[in-house]
Amino acid sequence: LEPEVKFIQLSILSPGRPDIVLDIPEDGKPKGLWFTLKEGSRHNLKFSFQVKNNIVSGLKYTNTVWKTGVKVDSTKEMIGTFSPQQEPYIHVMPEETTPSGMFARGSYSARSKFLDDDNKCYLEINYTFDIRKEWAK
């Protein structure tokens, strides 16, 4: 049996702030602006997922970010190998700091993917986000 990986929730954690919980659309394309980050802020991406049917081997996260069509960031993170279980797994990515300054502010487009060792894609999300002077209200 092929492993089945279902992503339940994605959140952005930032110290001293309520978590930003992101809805994962079925088609992987959130409508409009998905979230806003404050420039210079520290944050982590947290996700929960369920594994069914079989072991998923070498699950990894890739994220590519563009601003005005120019690639500005690319991240690859090995998450690990997971056995099927009822309870969801929770993974928190290493802390990052949002860029700051006049040139960092603005709108970005990005693509996040979750792939296994065989490059089978379990989730691909294409989205836009903003970096602003302050957090969104």
C-alpha cells in the first residue's frame, strides 16, 4: 500500500503573539493574501499531519519565495520517516527571522511542497503573503 499523508493544520508561531492558523485549501491555492508577517519578526512554521496505510520515508519540506518574479529564498528541510498512526504528528520548523527594511516590505509569492524520498508530493501550496511594518490587525 502507498503511504497516505494528510496535512491537518499549518500555523505560524511568533513569540508574544497568538498563533496564525492557516486553512489548507483542497486545491492547494489559498484565495488572495494568505497571511502577513511583521518585518524583523522571529517565527516558526508548525504543521500537523497524519500518516495512514504505510511508512512514509524521508518526508521533506521545500519552500521557494519570489518577489516581483525574482527568487529571493529557497528552503529545504528533512522532516523524517513516519509510521502510520491514529494521532497526528506535529513538527515545528527551525526559527526564522523575517527580513526587514524598506526593500523587504511588500508582497511575495511562494510555493511550499511536502515530498518523500521518491519525490511523491503529498501537498503543494502556491500562495501570496505580505511583509509589513506591523502585524495585520
